[in-house]
Amino acid sequence: MPLQIAHTTLMLPEALVVESLLAAHGIPFAVAGKDIVSQAPHFAILYGGISFLVSEDDLSDAQQLIGAGEAVPGYESIESAGFERRPVRNAILAFLILIMGAPFPFWYRR
């Protein structure tokens, strides 16, 4: 039976929670991209994040279970909000951090 994508995330902690939810409710699943994101988190967007694949029969149950979670206050990080405010500066910083191995700048925080 073909597998369908029930959920996709870019964050490893969220993936661990979804993985435990599906396992606790007895829904068989496969995980794609978890190894890449756990070893090189800066490649999460490039490879499409972590996807949870379930059978067509379990798709609606899995999506309802994952979607039943409550919103977490402060889920959006300071870094992601700051990146949207100053995209040019942060694109240069991302280049320096990823390509040249520059340390994370202390002045990037609020």
C-alpha cells in the first residue's frame, strides 16, 4: 500500500513529539529526512525537512492526531523573527556562518 505524507516539519524536537504521538497510538509510520536534519540542521530547508509517511488507511487518523495539538506560546523563535526584519544583514551572516565558519555573532541577539 502506498504511503502518504501526514506531516512535515523543519524542527527536530517537533519531529520527536510527532513520532512519539504516532507510536503511542499504534499508527505505523516511516520517517524521511530525520537523519539529515539531526546531523546537519542547516540543511533542513534544502532537503524539505522531516516527513512522516503513513498508509492511506491511517492518513486521516494521523493528521487529526497531529493537528489536535495546542499552539505553543513563543513557538516562533527570536532568530526567525529577526531574520524577517533584517533580511540583507542576516543573509550575509548566514553566508559567513555556513561557508566561512564564522562564530555566531554576539550582537545578533536582542
